[in-house]
Amino acid sequence: MKKNVFILLSVCIVFLTTSCKSSGSKDDSTVASSNEANGAGQSAVQDDVSQKNVVQIAVGSKDHTTLVAAVKAAELVDVLSNAGPFTVFAPVNAAFDKLPAGTVDGLLKPEKKDDLADILQYHVYVGSLSAESLQDGQSLGMVNGGSVKVSKKDGKIILNESATIVASIPASNGIIHVIDGVLLPTPPTK
């Protein structure tokens, strides 16, 4: 009798284990390998509940369509969707319009991807810097290896004497400072 109960119990456990695995739910390793197989990175994670990250905020802004197109062309979406924290100085569309004619279109070409990435990385600081923490005369080490100089005039924060912070937006992985100019890294001196 005990032997029959043991066999019946074993069959039930096998049946339940098999049923759970085929119920249509995916375990973490299946989801991860599915994302890897599709080449999807951090930006492919769907979360409609948490605060938006810096990329999601930019994508949702009608004033940052040029920046979003550039981030996509430089293949930096996944990097900027990671945990960070990042401080992103985000030029508005009108800031890109101030550049010489053809500059943006030229940078969006595949053969200019490295130059575009360098410029975009010059707009990113690793760490979360609120507007209040930025000090006159401060130098910020940017992701591309260059430095941005902070100055304060008439209560406004100005970067490299060419772009003013016009708004600040907190994100789940840092902060975005909306700026009215494009920061251009200085070429290395020879």
C-alpha cells in the first residue's frame, strides 16, 4: 500500500511540474535569452509603472525629436536606458537648428556614427547633478573624456558660455537638463 501511495505521489509531482512549465509563463532565463536572441537591450524592457528614464523622457518630448534621432543613430539608446545615474544636457530642436546647414544631416549618416557619438557623449555626465549643485567655475568631466565649464550669470546656469539650462527634469536613472544650445567638444590640440 505504501508503495502505491509513493508511486501515485511521484506521478502527481511529475504531472504538476510538467503542467507548470508548459503553462505559457516564461521563467527569467527564457525571457533573458529571448531578449538576447532578438538583440534587445535595456531599452526593450517594458515598464509602464515606474518613473521614466532619460531616454523615455526625451522620446516623449516634441522638443527633442532631433536629439532622439541622433541618440538612435549613434546606437546609444540602450546605454542611456541603463541604471546610471546620468546627467544629460539635452539640446532642444531649435538648438540643433542653430548649427550650420547640413551639420545634423551629415552627422546622422552611418559613416559619421563615431563623430555623432562623441558629440552626444559630450552631453552626458556620469552621476546625477541637480541644477542647485552646479557651481560657477565648475568643470564637469563628460563621458567622451572632455570637460564642460559651468558658469552662472544673472541666476542662469550657462555651459561653455554657449548653452543655458532652461529646465530640469528628474528621471529614474538621473536627470535631464534641457539646454538651448548644442555643446561641441573641442578637438584635441596637437
